[in-house]
Amino acid sequence: MTSMSASPSTHPSVHPGAGEPLLSVRDLRVTFQRQGQEPFEAVQGVSFDVRPGQTVGLVGESGCGKSVTSLAIMGLLPKHGNHVSGTVDYEGTNLLTLSDQEMRDKRGKDIAMVFQDPLSSLNPVVPIGIQVTEVLERHRGLSRKAATPVARDLLDRVGIPDPDRRLKDYPHQLSGGMRQRALIAIALACKPRLLIADEPTTALDVTIQAQILALLKELVQDTGTALVMITHDLGVIAGLCDEVNVLYGGRIVERGERHELFAQPRHPYTHGLLASIPRLDAPRGQRLQPIPGSVSDNLPWTHACAFAPRCSQPIEVCTQVMPELEEQHGRALRCHNPVEGHR
Amino acid sequence: MTETTTGRTQPTHGERTAYDGEDVLVDVRGIKVHFPIKRGVIFDKTIGHVYAVDGVDLQIRHGETYGLVGESGCGKSTLGRAILNLEPPTAGSVTFDGVDIASLKGEDLRRKRQDIQMVFQDPMGSLDPRQSVESLLLEGMKAHGLAKDSAAANARLRELLKAVGLPVTALSKYPHEFSGGQRQRIGIARALSVNPKLIVADEPVSALDVSVQAQVINLLEDVQEEFGLTYLVIAHDLAVVRHISDRIGVMYLGALVEEAAADDLYATPLHPYTRALMSAVPVPDPLIEDRREQILLTGDLPSPSNPPTGCRFHTRCPWRQETRCDTERPELRVPDVPGVDAGQRVACHWTEQIASGEITAHPVSGEVVERVEGPDDTDFMGPASISEAL
């Protein structure tokens, strides 16, 4: 691991957030249709941009549509039983219109993904080494023999000790943190320009989480890879992301640069989330201020604000008209009665 | 401590950091829980042990909340279950309210369990899906002879539901009809139903959504005040534990490495592991995140079936010294550090030198941890309720 900090950064000139968007998601909608049941719209018109080298966070609770958004971008949702609309523009190509074959060429090469549970994302009966070289063979046309030293270097790069031996290991022989490192090595094998990480540290212990987050941060800085970080943990977002999107009930309710968003959360949901988390550095004896109710109380977005039943400051219009996402000075907000002042 | 306290002593809020030897509800002495690793086709040969809990002393006073933190596999859940005698300890004793629990058998043990209840992590897994809420709550009361008068039992049910913030209509519903937070409320109501003195809560909020966690944490605090309960809260989330606990014990590989009042532990963490753990918890504030210095631990948690010699943390410790660390196992002791409360105990040979800056941190190379085939933490899942265990 100590060798990593010494490695020179390959793209020192990349300035996060500069230039044209690398990925541009517009009005993404995902509807699940099940026989005999009402169709359920899990993602209801999500739009956001990711610029080269930028780290963008999607944060929200379970059921807010953050994972479905990432799966839709990657084209990983099953073909049957759901309907995806909108555009996902990656360097001028709408990923949603690509054929399966074209998408397979993009996935793992230009856009890579890291999932929450490394044990179920790795093939349990194939050694780690083969799983890394597989990507190199598929996308970079290397032979197995030529790919092996590259795979070894990749494992070394992500901080797996004794990589020569680990190449022959099976996933069950590695600990959770090492598996997640192996998965990151596979994702970064072809130097993708965009990495989507879906709750990459949720299954890990806190000291291991700190290692993985430090690794991700360093890799993103060194390689200039853009990162979409999907998590429910506002602490992880606070330390990692340049821009934060807060999702609720399948829609973005607030977006902002991380310092601004955390210093002055304007949506009552963001505000409420921050007030409800016990903080390690807060004075003790203070009561937490929970958000009442649960997501099952949501109203349909079509003619109301879904969050209105749980909101701390609802007004009459909240239950009658859906608020639009309004952008101003790099911040976006979907609320009729936003929170004023600093936290 | 050995004399039986018949009446409940009123908890004194505020100053209770120093351990005074009185007023102790639970007294755990040198407890060990070792699980045998067995192999063989016909004869199960024991080829080793998982040292899940390996010598823990701790005292929980009346009316306080004791928090137990540590990473997965450190033995915190096993310790909680050993205190309830759900996991018979290999060695050591647990004295609850003056009675040695390990010596109790059969009917006496069953009766004693009325005083100690448990709240589990997964409310869906710990509530029988085929039992209505009414039957779930009555089950424990019937087992302990508290539901003989049906009118009084009904009134009690209403009182319980009110205490946990559920409507009376919930009684006829089944667990699947509730959200995760509401199910956890039912789990808490069930624990309360038999008037326990101690509630052991094993990861009570970690399965819940962020916005709902605070509701359950507040509820736990409310019912503690209302019913004068003592809590043992086991969790991996340091922020949750610090918020809810009066005193905190930090566990690493089956042993306590540090114990202190919640505020002291945060203000002056002394053990290298506690320091690393504190520095690893992400804080939802970019200003703090940008500034903070993390102590990144390298490598993984060593296997509890083959723990390191000497101090168990020495393989990952940035302050490790050439002598003592790998040969001598440190005892939990009150360190001689100025300004540190007498209630703070640390298991590190070099606490004083580290605190004074005489010893500084140095980089540690990550060590490969061989995974030994053995029972995982999840394999120790026991019965869903105490009444089921009987």
C-alpha cells in the first residue's frame, strides 16, 4: 500500500468539473411492469451531468431509485418487465439506443461499475487472476499470457498484498475488503473514463471502508476517471463528492456543490436527514430530530410533493401541485417551501 | 456486589463515569466463549477453536446504557448472547442482580430470563410472520405468567403499544404489514412486555433507513426513562453508540481494548485501535472531512481462530513497539495519563508514551490474512426469541 502513494499521477492536468459533460442523463424514467399489478415508476425523470474527472454523488434511502438509475445507465436492467425512457448521453452516444453487442463493448471498457456485495459480483469458481485478465483479453485484445503481468500490477495498484499469490486465489479465500479491492481492480483494468460505484463500502467494516474510500479517491485523482458514487451514507458523500444529488421517491429533490449543500441544505428532506443522523462530533445529550413516518407514506409525484406527508414545514400547495426542479447558481431545488438560513 | 439487591436503585443521572463498585446490575468476570471447529466424517474431531470472546470483564450499572462497539467478528454479539446465557460461556461468570446466571438451570434460568430481554437487528427475521402482533406480545407474558387476567393483559398491551408509538389497531395485524421501523417498534414492545430490568439490543437500528434510525433511537431513550431500564447496546456504528450510551467498551478480536464514558472516549481515545476507529468514521460535514487526518489501518482483521500472540492488535498497530507488544497480552488498566478520568481503562502497554508523544506512529505494511475455514459470525444465529430458546 505504501507503494501507491509514491506513484506519480498520470493525468495531473485534469481539472474536475471542467469542460463538456462526459455523461449526460436527461429525463431518465424506469417503469416496472408486473402482470396483474399497477406499473411502478421507480425513476421518474432524473437528469444530471458528470464531467471528466468529476465525482458526483447520488444519495438517498432505500427505494429512492438510486441503484435503478445506475443499472439503467449501464443497460443492466432485464429486457422484460420494465420500460426505460429518456436519454443517457455518453460522449455523444445515447447508450439507451445501443444494441446489446455495442453496449457490451462499452461496458468494462469505457464505463465500469463496482457493486455493493463483492462476493456476489465475483464468480466464485474462477480465480481472481482469470477474472481480471478476462477483461483485458475481451477489451484490449491481450493474450492470457500478456494480460497476467498487467493483472498482477492492477492488484498491486489497488493495495492487495502479495499479488502474485492472490492471482490464483478464489474469491472465498479473500476477505471482504480484499474482494472489494479485486472488484475495483477489474473495474479499472481498461482505464475507463467513468466509474459507477453502487454502495461500494456498505458491506464493509468502518476501518476497511476508510481504506476503500481513500483508494477510490486516490485512483480518481491519479487517472482522471469520473466517478458516480451511489450511497445512503451522507458521511461518505461529504468526504468524496464534488457535486451531490439528493434523491427522494425516484426524483432529484436537491442538487448542489458539496460544501454549499451541507452548509445550507434547502430541501426539508436534506435538512431533515442531516438533523436525524447521530454525529460522532456532536455534543452528547442532544435529542435527534427524526423525519416522521416512512417512505410508505409518500404521495404520488403527479399531483403533489411526495415528501409532503413527512415534511416539517408543508404548505397547502405541497399536496396539490408537484414542485418542479428549479436551477439557480449551480444549485437545483424541488420544493414549494424551502428551508431558509444556514444549518 | 454479591448481595442480592431486592429493590431497584434509582439511576443517578450525570456523574457516573467512575466505576464505584456499587449499584452494579450486571457483573461479567473473565468471560470466554470458544467455539470448537469440527471436522470429520464419522467422528467429529475438534481441530481448533474460534476464540469469539476471550476474557472480558465488564460491569453495567443500574439505569445506564453500556455501548459495545467493534467491527464484525470481534465477538460483540457473542458477548451479548453469553450475558443472556444463550451462548453458554466456556469460562468466567456473569452475575446478574446478585445471582450467578451460569449456575442457574432449567426453571430457575427460565424465570430469570424475564429480567433480561433482547432486541434483535432484523425485525423481520425475529418476528414470527404467522403470529399477529397481539399474539407476539402475549407469548412472553404468558410464558412468565403475566397474562392470567385477560382484562389486565389487554390493558397492558395497549400501554405497550402506546409506549412504542403504535396504534391499537396494530394488534390484529401481522409483521409483514408494517414498515421496518414499525417492526422494530414491535420488537421493542415485545421485549418490554415482561417488565425486564436489562435489555440487550444487538444492532437495533442498523437494518433501518437513515431517516427512521433516529425514530428508533429516540424511542429507546424514551422507554428507558419511562420504565427505568438498563441497556446493553451492541452496534458497529460508533456515532449511534456514542449518541445513546453512557459508557462505551471497544472490542477487538474477542477482548475489550478500551472502556470509557462516551464523552471521554470521543475526547481522548487512548488505545491505537480506538483512535483508528474514530478517525475512520465519516462525518457528514465536508469541512471536517477535508481537514481530518485519518489513521488508515492496513490489512484485515486477523482470524479469531488464530489470534495474534501478545496484544491482538499488534499486527495492524501503527504504534507497535519492538518489545512486549507481540509477546505480552496487555491487561485493561487505568492509565497514568494526566487529565484522564479514572473510569477510562485501556489495554495497551504503551498508553502513557503514546499519549505524551514519546512514541509516534509509523507505517505498517499490510499483512495477508489467511482465511481459515470455520464457522462465520452468521452461523451463530440462534433462536429468534428467548421463549423460542427454551
